[in-house]
Amino acid sequence: MMKHDLKYILAIVIVLFASCNTNQKKETAQQQQNTLVFSQGEKIKNDNFTGTAYLKTLIDADSLNSISVGNVTFEPGARSRWHSHPAGQILLVIDGVGYYQEKGKFKKILHKGDAIKCPPNTPHWHGASADTAFVQVAITGREKGETVWLNVVTDEEYNASGRN
Ligand code: MN
């Protein structure tokens, strides 16, 4: 009888241990999901952005490589001014929900995993959605000159309905 009980208790202990172990693995995977690849960097202090945004420069353009790469984090509601890039830009959405709009087109709603190609000399803006922060990696051609900054994105423009 005693032996039987011990086997039973041992079986329960093994099941509990295995289940704890599984939970631990799940937590670790979840933590990895929540950990972003690039750091947030410094708060952007110029007036090219409305609201709070952060920039971590990953790659500066130089004489051998004319493309710069930066990780930009927008707090909910934060966005760039309207602007254009003489050599265009590619945006890779790293996390959250954001917006991208080209002049004369509908605002696009962006989600983690989306990639956007912004044509050269095309006025546009990008930023976070109203409720969710947004993290993007911006890959910008610099060989034809610096970004041209335009008007502030008004609340009316920002709040206009978007498309997925
Ligand atoms: Mn841009």
C-alpha cells in the first residue's frame, strides 16, 4: 500500500515539474516576443515631429554607403510632419500599429511586419496610431539630398479614416 502511494506521489511530482517547465518555456518565448531588436535611442528634440518620438541611428550614410538606417519609436498619437525624401525611403514595421499616408491618398494602417516603399520626392507622413505606440526602421537614401520637411500633420488629417 505504502509503495503504491509513493509511486502515485512521484507521478504527481513529475507531472507538476513537467508542467512548470513548460510554463517557463512559454514565458521565455513571450519575453522574447516583447523584447525589441533595436534600442529606443534618444528623444527627438526638433520640431519635425508632433508628440513624443525617439530615434536610434543604426547606420549613418557615408562616402561608401549613401543609405542611412534609423529605428524610430512613436508614442501613441505622435507623427512626423509631411515631408519628402529625394531618393525615397523604405519603412519596416517592427512593432505596434501606425499610419502612413502619401499626399492625395488614403492613410494606410500599418502593423508589425509590414514593409512600405515610399517613392522619391513624394510628400508623406508616418507615425503611431492614436492608441498604440509604433516602431519602424527607416531606410533612407541620402545620395540626392536631405529630407525636405513640410507642414505639420493637422489633427483633421491625422484622424481621417484609414485603410488596411
Ligand atoms: Mn518618411
